[in-house]
Amino acid sequence: MDNIFGDAAERLFAQTCTPDVIRRAEQGQPSGDAWRACEEAGFADALVLEDHGGAGLGLADALPVVVAAGRHLCPYPIAHTLLARAWLSRVQRPQASGAIALAPQGLAIDDGRVAGTNVAWARSADYVLAGIGGQTWLLPMQAARIEPNGVHGSLDGGVSWALADAERIDHVAPLETLAASAYTGLIAGAMDRVLAMTLDYANQRTQFGKPIGRFQAVQQQISEMAEQVWAARMAAQLAFQGEDGLPRPLLAALGKARASQAVPRVADIAHAVHGAIGVTAEHDLQLYTRRLREWRLAAGSESHWHDRIGADALASRSDALTYLRTALYGKETA
């Protein structure tokens, strides 16, 4: 999943999205400088058509940027923005200047207002691209009322807008698919960092005169963690397959289901190896595991996407092998 674009993103995010920046963002301090550096580097427009000022990359080429964003817990919705701008570019709508969060569910219109109780990235986005009643809306955060969602350190929140401030877009966006792909890549990146942190700790922490990483029980747990992390990486590669800058719906569903499924086991093993130190505010591990558990549920947990794939498989009336070979990959039956 490495390329020159991804390597550049890795270097930039390492410099601008430090644990200190993440902690300040969770406390309500804007991370505007970090976002501006990301946008000026061109990462937000990686999938935008060249005719519209973007890099015109394919999905697979942009995946390393999303994985790097997850690895460094970028406190702004770069993964969402990248995919949202790709879609907006293809429906010929002028680009929104700023970070865009995707909200495929959870918003409703009532009594002249648009409102949601737990809108993704509400505290760091400039816009929300939302699905409401089968329509797509672009909602400016500058005009929004934002309330905490009660989750410690969450960048999501309760948000409402006056309907007059909302812009309806004529085309219907595949928001669930876009969000599923975005979170799959973020989960893969964050898990990669959690595995690295766990390996480092296991090799440094000593007990009975030797590193705990040399104990068979710990090795077995870390081996299982590595298996889950690599499964999430493969899931991200599936989720970032598609044409014209947009993911294939069923592959995005499969990717998000597998990545979400890996989250509890990876987080649990990481904390088991780290012991009590991993849950302290001073340690970076809890920054990652808290965000991973949020991303597991965001845009639908593994149960949601398993149901979606299962219903489609039953409706296809194909045998399992034919379904895997054709429907999931959008191919015609041989």
C-alpha cells in the first residue's frame, strides 16, 4: 500500500498530527494549522479529476494517504474529504473549500431544522455531506449549533442547522459506500500503529529478568493481533477498489465488515499486553483504541454490513462461489 504520494502523507502527518495535537483537538482546540498543511499538500484533492484541479488518482493510489491518516489519528476528516470531493467532482458541483464529513445516516429534518445527535467529525469539519430522506445535502458547520455527544475525547457531536442554511444537491451520493471505505482505511492505519506500539512495549517491558515479549502466552496474543491487523489491511485494499474514483459498494461493505470485526480483538490484546499503563491519559495507546472503537461503529458495525452482504447474496440466487467471483467484484458470469 506504499507509494510516493503515501510516503509524502506519512511524513506530513507525522510532523503535524502529533499526539499533543490530537489531545488538544479532543479538548476543543482547533487543529486548523494541521488541516491547512494537509490541504495545501493536495491530499484532499487526490481523487478529484485533473480537469477540476485535482490529482486524478485512482482509489488504490489514494489508499496509502487514508492509511497514513489512520496511523497518525489525523484530527480532521481527510479520508471523508478525499472521497466526498471525488464524488462532487464527478457530479460537476464546484468544490467546497474545507474539510468535509460524511453522514450517511442519523440526520433528519423537523420543524425547519436539520439535526443529528452524533454527527461524525462535527468538531473538526467545515461541511457535512449528508443523506436525508433519500436526498443529499451539503451543510456548513459555520452555521451549525454543536453540542458534545458525551463520549470522552470524541470529535463527533450533536449538530443542528436552520433548513435555510442547508444546500440540497440534485444528485444522490453513495454516502454509505464512501463512508464505509473511508473508515476501513482509517481502521487499517490505526491498527498498524497499535501493533507497532504493542511490539515495542513487549520488547521493552521486562518481567522475571527478560522482556515480556519472550513469554509464549504474550507471543501467542501478539500473533493473533498481527493476523487481525493484516486482515484489516487486506480489507482496506478491497474497499479501495473501484472505477472513476468511487468504491464498489459490495467490496466497501466487505472491507468495512472485516475491519470492524477486527477492532475489539486488536484493542483488547493491546491493552492486555500493555497492562494498566495503556489506559492512562499519558499513554498514547488509549488515544488509538478509543478512536478504533468509534470507527468500528461509524457507518455501520460488522453486523450491519454482514446483513447487507447476506441479503444481496440471497437475492442473487447464486451459489457462494459464483457470488464471490461475480457479484462482489461487479463482473459478469463467465
